[in-house]
Amino acid sequence: MSSKSSTSESRRGAPVLVGLIHKPHGLAGEVAVEPLSDVAGRFDAGSELELAVAGVPRRGVRIRSSRSHGRGLLVAFEGVEDRAGAEELRGGRLEVAREAVPPAAAGEYYHFELLGCRCVDARGTELGVVDDVVEDGGGEILCVRDESGELLVPFVAAFLTRVDVAGGVIELDLPAGLIETCRSRS
């Protein structure tokens, strides 16, 4: 994807996506938010986030209130008092500075830390760059892209030799035939 960087180094200072604004809810300025963060208190009243909406300069927002709604949240921001104001936020991205994200537990990684990492096999052969991380019923899948297409690799301990987020490299020891089975050609 053109909007994604090709190296983890360029992502290190980038804001971290913590929520997506889908649509207004009601008449009082609330919006439906899909939270992408499980940090306790991230969407509590008084929390400050960065708001990125296409075609509008980024700006800071403060949460006035939030409450559970289905599988997401209904969030009201200070200064957004009606449906028209909430409509302007549709499609917005809620982000925080990288420094505001607590460290992951040992052996665990945030998705954004894996994006842009180079993947190599046990022989040092380049497999591509992590373009996305997808969760399915069985766990996480790395979407590894190179010039020939996309390789879907289960992100499981059995396949991981080394994960060096700081160095931007993931070393994999994949079973015979997995690459051929899991690669799609573009």
C-alpha cells in the first residue's frame, strides 16, 4: 500500500493509531469509535488524543465522555456539541504519540512495531517486508510483501527464530512448502 512506509525506522516516530471514528451517533455530538487499543483509560473523560481527518490539519482533542456501545464506544469530544460537528469527524483516526504507548510485555509486540520489519528465513533469504498484521481466529498473521506478491505467515513462536523490532528484522524458520503454499502473486 502506498500509504505505508517500507521500513520500520521511518515508523518509529509516527503516531500510533488507537481508534477509528465511524459515524455520528444521536444529536449531541457523539461519535461511534472502534477502539484499537486495550490500554486502560485510553478513552476515559479527560484523555487527550490526536485527531487526523482527511483534508483537515491534525489537531488535539480531549474526550468529554465515553461509554460502551455494542463492540465499540460512543465518544464525545470537547468542542463538538452537535451532530453537524460530529459529522465532520467521520472517518477520523484517533492517535497517540509513540511515547504514550506503554512497553509491550517480554515476548509480545504491538502490531505497529512489526509493520515495516524485514522478514528473512533461516538461511538469510529476504522474504519481504511486513505490510500488515491481521488477527484471525487462530492468532496473528503477518502479511509480508515483496515485488512478487504477498506471503501470509502465521506469527507463532514455532516459526520465530528472532524478532528484533529495534533493528527492523524478523527471522523465521518456516516449514518446507509453507512459502509456496501461502504466497499470492501480484
